[in-house]
Amino acid sequence: MRRDFGHWTLGFGLIKILRMSIVTKLLHTRYRVNDLERTVKFYRDILGLEESRRHKSPRGSELVFLKTPGSEEEIEICFLPGSESVKVQPDLTHLACAVDSLEEFAKHLAKHGLKFSDGPTPSSSGAIAFIDAPEGYEIELIQKKL
């Protein structure tokens, strides 16, 4: 007797794992912007991300990849010359980043003349707050409970 349970197959008392073509890792997320250098400066100076690479795509897009020191995933910032202006709709998308302290991050923002666009707000796992990147993309900051 053989029974199929998705990726597990039970047969004759043995469990066999079938190989499937599945996504194995999130590599990057792309955000198209109107002002590449202003946006890169924000992610670098405000969020502390590091530029990992920069190049031009075959379509002519100028691309900058950024990442946090503690993560492999990247954010791809894209500027496409000659394209329509980027208009980010409210609550369309956001990135979520971990911070050690929202209070300390608020002080860091103030030094740059910025403030949270929403929060801090307590959550079941700690506290959250939001800031807006230059094009209007939201960034959620999450302080986990200790």
C-alpha cells in the first residue's frame, strides 16, 4: 500500500522524501526609484545598510544592491532612465527590519532631521514603528521583546 502526502510518500513502512523544485532562499527585493543616489544615501546613512554591488542592467536600469551586515538578502534599488515617475501608493508594500531599540533609533533619526511616520506601537512580539524612504516606500522597524 502506498499513500501520497504532498512531498512525503509512505510505502511499505518506509518514508521517502521526494525532491521538489521549490524556492530555497529569498535573494533580493527590487524597488524602483526616481532618485537613485538620494535613495541609496537614505538606506546607507539612516538604516546602516552596506552597498554590496552596483551595475547597469541590459535594459539600461541603474542598479544598486544593499544589505544589512547580518543578512544575506539584498534590496535592489533601481533607476530606469526615461521611465515614468515612481508613485508609491499608500500601504502598498514595506520592508521590515529589526532594531535593538526603537528609542535609540528615534534619536538617530532626530540627528538627521527625521522622525517616525507611525509609532512606536506595542505589539505581541515587542514594538513596531515606521519610517518613510524617499520615494514613499514604508520601512517597518521591529524591536523584539527580550
